[in-house]
Amino acid sequence: MAYAAPELADLDRAARAALDAQTIELPSWAFGNSGTRFKVFTSPGTPRDPFEKIADAGQVHAHTGIAPRVSLHIPWDLVDDFGALAAHATEHGVAIGAINSNVFQDDDYKLGSLCNPSARVRRKAVDHHLRCIEVMRATGSTDLKIWLADGLNYPGQDDLRQRQDRLAEGLAEIYAGLDDGMRLILEYKFFEPAFYATDIPDWGTALLHCSALGERAKVVLDTGHHAPGTNIEFIVAQLLRVDRLGAFDFNSRFYADDDLMAGAADPFQLFRIMHELARAGALAPGSMINFMLDECHNIEDKIPGQIRSVLNVQEATAKALLVDAAALAAAQRDGDVLGANAVLMDAYNADVRGLLADWRTDRGLPADPMRAFAESGHLAKIAAERTGGTQAGWGA
């Protein structure tokens, strides 16, 4: 039996509107050098400061049309004038997105930050987040994104319950420092760098703390932050039910938090997640869910790596929007197990590359962003221009 590739006209009005409205935020740190615990590899043309990172992000948006914001990481992206950085972003066709705190690369945080047994260290961690809020004011950001490396390596190392009390106290002070219209979005990770007990290991713990803080505290879901076999779309559904999904970080993992390109390891999982989001209307701007990449490009070039990741998410989205919702509901209602599964598989197996090429052409974008960027010669240009100085990486 022959199957025809879907066309743009095959999307109904609501699906087309969702595709048109989709945006994916880029992480500034993805444009710096990164690697494993064993080696960080450099590459020609790597940005040397936040201004060059943002210029690279502008290239991704110029070629894809759906990456209009850049997340900053503090202190990696510290500058003297954040107003100037925000203006620089505008010049490159993007805006500043979420501000990410960093309380895991200072020696004081060896035993934790907000959960640390030392009141002095906890005070330092809270003050860092309050400074991040000042960065938000200067850049127009509305989201303070918190991921903590806090946890224990050994039983008895610290009191589990007291650490949760300290965490709640610190988060409450940070939350109180937000302006109207700002949100605190809290990330979880089931292990690493702590191996015995992580202080925010799962979505339930994050949700408990967010619920205690208030309506402007939401949960961040990162695809790589789960045990193998975790049903991530189930977590998505649960957080959507209670309106607590604030942000979604896309990447791929084979074993742990590998931070590989989105859609590289398990594209079917990405499709299932996007289907759950699409059916709940969560792709619409009014949902206030911030979709972004959170990955590192260890061996591949960074700008095309981000372009490829954006395209992978967009392709999964287009497939999810092709799901015949009426047919799926009917099969589910009738208990037709194979029929319901077939509806999903038909959409997943659709080749949407032509559909998306037409979508881009309609918007004045390159039909094939990867080829267009490769042919632009931009990598060679920045390699020639960015000589001298210190390339950005995990520490800057």
C-alpha cells in the first residue's frame, strides 16, 4: 500500500496555528565549548563572550524562524551592562529568555547551596538568586530558572528532612523577591552529581515546593533528568492537569543526562511528548510554557547542532499535529487497542520534511536550514574573525 507524504494543507486550522506559534528557546551555553568529565573539546569560532553567543543564536533563529529567545546562565554570562546585551540581542533578531542561576561551581557549594548545613552558604546562595532577579529586570526576562546540584553522596552525611526545610525556606525568600509578572521555574534531576540522595530528585518533590510557594512557581521538565524507562509523557500530562508545567527542556539521552541533540536518541519518545503537549493545547503562547533546548555540543559544530535540534523538535511537533484526534478518540472509546495505536503510528511514520519546507518557504525562510547554513560559509567566517581571547565554556 502506498502512502502519500502529508502536505501543509493537511493540517487543520488549529494545527496550523499551533505550528505557526511554536517557539523554542536556545541556551547560551550550547554555543560554548563543552565535553565530558574527561575532556572538553574546542572548535574554531567558538564565542568568547555572551555577545558572541547571542550572535550565534541569531543565526539559528534566522535559519529556522522559531528560535527567538536565548537563555542566559549566571555567572557564565555576566556582563557589565545587561541593557546593552539585551539591545545586542534585539539587533540579532532575538530576545533574552530565562535567567538560569548557578550555585554548583563555587567551592562554597561543595555540600550544597540552598540545602547546605551552613547558614552562611545558604545566605550566599539566596543572594545569588536575588542578583539573578536584578538581571531579569535589566534584560526583560520573566523566568528565573533554578536547578540545584544539592544532595548527598553517603547515608548519614546530613539530615534529609532538615535539608528539605532549608530548601523550602530559601525558595520562599527567592520567590518573594520576584516582581509581578515574573516566575520561578524549578528543575529536578534524579541523580548527579549527588548519588545517594538528590534534594530535588523528581517532579513530585519539585511540585510540592512549587505548590507551597504560589501560583507563579512552576516545574521544569528536562528529558534527560529521569531514570531509564520513565514515561515522560505521563509526567507531562500530570503537570498539565494541575497547571504547573512551566518549562520543558529538550535533549536526548542514552544512559543518563547525556545532553545530546534533541530527537537524536529516541525520536519516538519526542513525538509522544509532543503529542501530549499538542492535545492539551500547550503549544499555544497562552499556555506560558517555555520550550527550550538544554544540550551541549561536544564533538559537533555548535550552530548547526542547534539548528538540527530545533528542526528535530519541529518535525516531531508536525507529526503530533497530524494525529487524527477524532479517530484516536473513537478507537479508545471502543477499546480498539490496535486501532488506537495505529492512529499514532500513522502520524509518527509520516514524512513531514516537505510539509515543513513549504511552511518555511511561505515565511521567507530557507526550505532546508541545515544546507542553507552550511552554504553560507558562516562557520569559516567566525573562525577567521574570533581569534585571540578565551573561548567560552562551562566556566564562562
